[in-house]
Amino acid sequence: MAQLLQPPPPIEIKVGDDDSRQRLQFRLWQLFATTLTIMAAVWFSTFGTGPAILAWVIAKHILVAILMIGLHRYPHYKGESEPKA
């Protein structure tokens, strides 16, 4: 008979563990890598048609790889439900 009431719920504590800084650093790295790739492709384009075509084909593959890394790096944000695999 001593336990008629439920215990109070635990106190909700807000913490900053959503990796905002790491996410920002990664997005800045993505932007830097993309800019560097495009600048290299533009530079190779000044050498003529053959090197330009080859440079843009390689740049396209690099840009897609950078995009795919970014899509899987942070699949969900804090508070969102887990993505269903």
C-alpha cells in the first residue's frame, strides 16, 4: 500500500549531440572537393577538345562519387525516424 502513485517521469535534458559541427565540416569538404574538381576540369578544357572531353567525363564520375558519399554520410537527423532499409 505504500506505492499507490507512479514515480515522476525523468527530467528531460537537452544536449547538443546532433553533430552539427561535423555535418557542417563535411558539407564544406563536399563544396571544396566539388569546386576543386570543376576547376581542374575547366583547366584541362583549355588544352583542346580531346583533353576537355576526357576531363569532363572524369569530373562527372568524381562529382557523382562526392554526391553518393554525402547521401549516405548522414541518413537521418536527430528526432527523425530511422530510415527503413
